[in-house]
Amino acid sequence: MHTSLTDFDMPNEEQVHLAAESFRLLSDPTRIKILWALLQGESSVACLAELAQAAPTAVSQHLAKLRLAGLVKGRREGTFVYYTAADEHVRRLLAQALYHADHIDRDESATSPVSTHAPA
């Protein structure tokens, strides 16, 4: 069936694997907060920890995984490392995920039954 479509194209195995790995890394709420903060500008581990409401050691571990996946970059200045989102692709990926989540949230709240009972 799909072979009859002239413009049908499947990604190769490496692309599929790398995309799945990126999604796996983005499946953690703390990592999403960290990435969103980094999309606003460069930041240190301490600042990210405060923004993500997480321990600096946990943020550091998250950043290491995100860096290995190519989603963030680090810049050393003396003993400090300042992080940024890797590129515009990360911004678009995260923005689309949050946009989709917002639509799901709005659709659910719009279709949720409203209680007609007065509070006690």
C-alpha cells in the first residue's frame, strides 16, 4: 500500500534511533524545565537548580546526559561551566512538545464535566 505513494519516505534506522533517544531524554520533567530555562539564555548549574527546583547535583547529572545527547552545550569559564541549548532544533522540538501539551490540557478541561453541585 505505501509503496504506491510516490513521495512516501521512511527515516533510516540511525535517524529513528537518535530521535527515540532524544525523546527518551526529554521524558523527564526536570530536564524539560532545564532545557526551557536554557532556551532563555546561558545559565549555570546553580541557577538551573533554583529554576528547576532540584538539587544542583541532580541538575548536573541531567545536564551531563543532555550534553552527551547533543541537546545542550557547555562553556567553561574558570571553574564554572555555563550551559546553553544546543541549537534552534532543540527550541522547536521543546516548543512543539509544550504547545501540544497545552492543547491536550485545554481540550481535556474543555470537555471535562463541570460539577453542578454547590460546594459544601
